[in-house]
Amino acid sequence: MNIAVIGGGAAGMMCTAFAAQEGAAVTLFEKNDVLGRKLLITGKGRCNLTNNCTAREFIENVPGGGRFLYSAINAFSSSDTMDFFERLGVPLKTERGRRVFPVSDKSGDIRNALGDYIRSFPDVSIIKGEVKSIIKENQGFSVGFDGKNIHFDRVVIATGGMSYPLTGSTGDGYRFARDFGHSVVAPKASLVPLTSPDKVCAELMGLSLKNVSVKFYRDGEKKPVVEDFGEMMFTHFGVTGPLILSASAHLRDITEGKLYRLCIDLKPALDTAALDRRILSDFEKFKNKDFDNSLSELLPKSIIPVIIRNSGILPHKKVNEITRAERAALTDAIKNFSITVNGTRPIEEAIVTKGGVSLKEIDPKTMQSKLAEGLYFAGEVIDCDAYTGGYNLQIAFSTAYLAAVNAAK
């Protein structure tokens, strides 16, 4: 079997590996000068390649297309991914949230091990060039690139979505899919920084908060949509960082103009009473100072003026004159720091694309197109996205496995 894999990212490289294992001759097309460019930047360059969880838990973390993935994740699970890379000589570790990383904390180790593996097969060819067309023929397909056309028995489209276009994800796969009559769910940003109209974000631009908890409330509602603990950062446009990117996948209607309130607890390890005791202790230490000079050991310097403003306490009031009621206002300002969130940054800044080739037109047991025999899809090009934690890369690996073994038959 002669197979063309279009796209040399995570899904395309894995698909090439699995198809070659099945004995197929595989040609991998990649428009970039290197393979796996997006792999290098995932997980802040550490490559969170999967999540060490059960198949059921995995599917629960895929709000967009979880049920569709049942066959894929059972055919090639998270543990299979871990075994695969450890057999390639990459030791792995599991961290908080069951996130799996290489022990080296270097995404290049994952990319290089996978690249070396596919190059070890004599029937694998890698062509650096942009595919311009995929045309169905009587027997197979004609793939056009750089003014040439090559015949293949099967084609796997693994071109990614539209996030991080500098890595090559520019939506080519959607065009190829449409050429075969496929519907494409409009691509949107997922796992993406969030925008805010509040001027305080620009005022705090560059401030990184660690070990804080966040809750997101839909406008007018009292029950949080999502809550989490970790790290975030203020920017000129709003907020970003691991907490924010993860939460953005839960705010699926924000692109329709829905407003959210982000509530940040700057001191989640202290309840209100414990925080009040801490404040009293600091006030005793700085008893002869003004209020605005008494919080330096409690809060980051840049956020102190904002907290003072939100507390309603006069900045130059002596700390020994501050009342119990004012301390209560201060603890509330620290544990309920709120901003309005009104949208997402552009899809080009998203880690993952939400949307893509309609799942209704793909066989979930094989990843073959229901509209064109011999055409398969894998990875982010399909309408399937998950929360952060290694789930999205596992989707790429699992769908690549199904596409490869079925295309190679």
C-alpha cells in the first residue's frame, strides 16, 4: 500500500510511523523545513504529550467530540503512547493533573525520537514542499506539489487546524476536505488568552501570579462555570497563562458575546480568618507606617495600589487606625479580585483549534472519510478538541493510529 500523509506535525509523524509499522510505503509531506515544529512549543517547550488517565476519564475531558473518540482512544490509549515513547528511549514522568512529560523537560526529545523512528523505515520518504491539490482518481489519488503530481493508493490529511500559523497550521486541510464535499465546522480559538475591557489589566501588564485560584462566573450567575488553581499573568489585552488557557476551553459561548466574571483569590491557602490574622501581624510589624507601605510582604508590589483602591481604605491612613470593617474590606479585595472577561484573542494565538472537518462525515472506527473511499483524517484538522493536560496531543496520536492501520490494510 502506497500512502501519502499530508502534514508533518504530531498526527502526521505518528501516522507515518504506524503505517510504516504495518508495512506500507509512506510519503510524508511537510511544508516547513523541519518536522514537528508545533511539538517543539507545546507545554512551554516541555511537551505535555498525554494524560495518564483511563479511557473514560479521557473522554470526559473532551467537550468537543468525546464520544467520537471512543474507538480511537481504546485502540491507542494514553498508556500506549507512554509505552511507545519509552521504547524509543525517551523516559517519561507524570506530574500534577496526571500530565505526562519527558523526564528531560525537553520537547525536542519527543520530536527527535519520533523523527528518527520514521526515518529508520526504508519505505518512508519525507518531502519538504507544500501540497497544492489532492485529486481522486479511479484507483487512488493524485497529490500535487511544486508543479509535480504523484499517485497514491490512500491519503491521510493531518494538516492541523489554524492555531499557531507560523508552525504551518494555516487551514490547508479544510480546503482539501471541502474539495471532497466535506463540511467544515467554522474554526474558533480554544486554549487561548482572554480579553478584558477593564483598564486594570493593562495597569498590571506583565504581572505573573503563582499559586492563585480562579473562578469564572457567567454574567449574572452565582455558580462558577470552572475553577482551578495555578499560574496566570496580566497583559495589555487581558489575561493569559496556564490557568487562563485551560479555563478558556470551558467558556465555549464567550465568542458569542457572553460576558464572564473572573474572580481571583490571591491567597487561596488562607481562609478569611487566617488572612485577617496575617494582616494584623503585618500591621503590628509596620504599626508606625502608612497603609500603602504595609503590604509589601503580603502582595506583589505592582498589585498593591490596585488592592488598596479596591479596599476603599485611604492609602496614607496609619495602619493602627484601620478598623475591623476596613480589614474585612481588605481581605475581600485580596480573596475576590474580579475582572470582566469579554472575549478571546485571535485564533492565531490559540494552542488548539475548535472546529474542523465534521465528525458526522468521518468513520470513528477507521478515521476514513464517509464521502471519499481511501481518504483519512487525523489530528486537529477534525472537529474535536479537549481541555489542557495532554489530551489534545493524545487525540492526535490516537486518531493517527486508527487512520494509519486502516489506510495500510
